[in-house]
Amino acid sequence: MNMMTGAGQPQVAALDISKLDVNFTTRRGEVNAVKQLELSVPRGTVLGVVGESGSGKSVSAYAVLQLLEANGRVTGGSICFDGINLLELSSTELKDIRGREIAMIFQNPRAALNPVRSVGRQIADVLVAHSRVARSQSKAKAVELLQQVEIRDAESRYHAYPFELSGGMCQRVGIALALACEPRLLIADEPTTGLDITTQNSVMELMMTLVRQRQMSAILITHDLALASAYCDEVVVMRDGRRIESGRPEQLFNHPVDAYTRKLVDATPHKGKSVRQLLPAAQQQSAVVKAAPGEVVLSVKHLAREFRSASGTVQAVKDLSFDLRKGECLGLVGESGSGKSTTALMVARLLDTSAGSIQLFGDNPQEYVDIATIPSAKFMRHDQRARVQMVFQDAGDSIDPRHTAFQAIEQPLRGLTRQGRAQRRARVAELADLVGLPQHLLNRFPHQLSGGQRARVNIARAVAVSPDVLVLDEPTAALDVSIQAVVLNLLADLQAQLGLSYLFISHDLYVVRMLCDRVMVMCNGEVVESGDTGQVMNSPVHAYTRQLLSAMPALPGVDEATDAARSNRLRPPSLRL
């Protein structure tokens, strides 16, 4: 399965996967996760593999290096690397190829790194094991690699542990590990999940620059179609373990043949699209009419938070003030470390403030409660607790794994209301219907639910006690685009039906543009720009806001500026504008 060059000559594939089948043995029987898969990666090219969770993207990648879980195995087909079938190699022969010839960047960089060994020593270990670098020379080479992936003060970072680094820095270390032995094929599995937009852009630019400088081949696995469009020469769409269709990004995403690809494209947020338009046409029934924002329900004045450590004091949030009105959605955007999540935790009273007030207003605007004066430890059982609730970034991690969906939704009712058992049971059933969670799923545990179902449980739990304010911290960051579309529409409908006020934190500016009435842009703990969402997004005043907007990838043909930026990225460095 070779691609053709412009002259009509076939390019030799660095990796050729033919009729691959991968099965997993489960308590419910055999699961065929990958079915007759055909993939080819020509030398010096970047292949994108896109699709939703469960489509077989990552399983296919793990099969290449035979890193499948214990219950998984390849049951058919071939995986040829430079003409050698990797499935026929012994474990010793395959071990020699891993890292040296084929390397992988994993989805969760912090989890992929050894937590009890410094990042520099981990790179040195790879160099000694696969590059025949002497141990005495390994430190200098590791520091050089850290410098190549643009980690500042690489000499001191050599001794840092993963927990001491940000997510973006951990991802850079992961890239350094993968490229340490100068492999010929790089597999990047969701390398930017959870990163803010500018860090994502920086990491991808760095990775692709190194790939092209070294004339490597690469596979980029992602559920982000815009990201694949920006960096890949060809894109393959997978569903249910099968290859659905493929082509160059411009052709594939502008003129998809398969209905599934069209669904993914339509569900991808971009400029000029409404929340309803993310859904399939059959589901785009009339939206609930949202009332105009009412009186102020939350007023934050001169909020500040500092953290002290052995190295000094860090001012995470500085003199922050804003109002949130009834029925309004206020967006909060910025890079990791800008102070967004710290602000969210303080407003939700899960973190104490260093200064400032957080005033909650009732029916009478003259009467308010400054909940910042209530210590966070005591606020959990305070009578004001029900008025401010939070939806967390990872719905799976924020639900007790020992609790069923019913118990998770019921939890705030038990702690914050005086409802009897029968009342709570009826309320949980009502909430399940409200968020579109089928009743038969209420007895399932989190690991038995899909990502979208866990998100619905998380939202139902948050609205169970009829709060005035809902703080949403990256509620769709880890979701597939089609599931994200459903969750965003659910949030929009709930706000219109219940008159909720949202403080919505996200690094996806397209989502913020669709959902939020106003937006605040944070940088280094301060708001550098704020205003109506359309005004800020279309005519940004501050250079930092313009930087965030320019870093957003988009599908080809949707945004001319982004198309031009993509074309510039793919040129050799010497020819870039």
C-alpha cells in the first residue's frame, strides 16, 4: 500500500500495516478491537490517524511495538518496518528496535515517566541502553536533548522529577526521550491532550520541526481534526477498529465521502458555528430560548491568592474583580499557570483566598453573603454550599470509583438537603432524565460508563441541589468531538431551562466563542482583557489575546488566516514568511 509521488513513482513505506487484526479476551468474550487494518507511512511523511475513543487508534499503535495489555494479542496480518515483519521477531530483537528505530510519545506524559527517577536520568538510561553511549557521557547528551526540546535551564532540570514539572514540560521530556536515539519512526499518541492552546502549538511545532529536520516518518494519533489537518500530510479516519477513509487533509475534511467523517467534521467547533450546529441535522431541534442576563448573583472583588514554597512566594491570582449575572455564561481563558483553575477553586470555595471578597447575592440585591470569609474546610457543610457547585475537568477521576452513578448524583442531596430516601431517589431519577442519562445506567460504576455518560453524571451531581452558580473547569477537554458536542448542548439547554450562571474555564477558544456571553483573558494571574465574547474574539486589543487566537488550529477552508498559518508551518524553515 504505497503512496505515489508527484512524478507518479511510489514512495517506499517506512511502516506498512496489512490486514491487521487485534483481539482482547474479556469476561464477556473476545473483542475484535482492530479489523483488517491497512496503514502505510511513507518515509519522511506524517500520517494522522483520527477517530473517537474505541476506534482502535491507540491499539493499532501499541500493536506495532507489541505493547498491548496482557489480554490483547495480534491475531492476523503483518506489521512491516523497512521490510521486516515485526510480528515475526523475538522479544530480544523487538526490544532492540524499540526506542532505537521506532519511538513513541505517550498520551499522558506524567504517567509515562518514572515518578521516582529524575527526568534527566531517565533520558540517560535510554541513551545507554539503545545508543551505546557511555554512562560517563550520558548526562551531557541528556542535557543537550533537554535543550533541543527548549527546556529552560536544562542543567538544573536534569535533576527534576516529573511532579516538579508542568504538563507541557513533561511532554517536552517525553519528546526528548522518544528522539534520544534518533529513531526513524515516531508514533505520537494524543501528544497534546490536556495542554493549553499555546503550549499545544509550541509542542507540536517543536515535534514536527525535529521530525522534518531528521527526515523521520511519524504517526500522529489524535481526536482533534484541526490538529491533524495542520500537521499531517495524509489523514486516516478509523471507526470500530476499521479504516473508514483517508486522504490529504484539505480534500478529506472539505469533501468527506463517509457519513462518519462528515459527522466528525460537523461536530468540530470553529468560527461562525453555533452550539446547535455541532449536532447531526436530525438532532438540531429548536433550542430553548435563553433569557437575557439578569441581576448580579456573584461579585468577586480584589481576589488574590499566593502560594509559599522553599523557593519563595508565587502570586497565582492578583487583584481579580468581576461580576456574574443570573443566566450569564462568563468565559475564563488563558494558558496553564495563568490562574484560571486557582480562581475556579476559590470561587467554588475549595481553596481559601489570600485577599478579596466573593459575594453571593440573593433575591434582594442589598443582601449578600461574602463566602470568602468562610474557611473552605467549613464551607463543605455550610448552608451556602448548595449555591455554588463545580463540574470538574476529568469526570472519571472526580467520581468515587466505589460509587454507582446513582450514589454519585445522590451524594450532594444527602449532605446538603434534608430530603428523605424516597425523595432523593425520585430527585436522582429526575436529574438523570434532565441530563439525558438512561435510568438503567444509574446502577453502573464509573468504569462501566463511557466518557460522555460520566460527564452527564458529573453535571447531574452539580445541578442536583439547584445551585445559582456553576463553575465548569475544562468540562469537555478530554472528550471526543461528537461527545463534546452533546455535552455542550446539554450545558446550553440546562442554563436556559434553569437560569444557571456559568463560570466557564476552557483553553478551546472556539467553544468559548459559542457558549459564553462575555470572556476574560488571564495571564500570570491577572485579567489582561475582558468584554463581550464577539468583541474580544474578533477584535482583540491585547497582544496576549492575539497570541492565543493565532495559536488555535482550524479545519482547512474554515479560516483563511489559519490556512495560511498551516501552509507556512509545512514549508522548510528557510522559506517561512
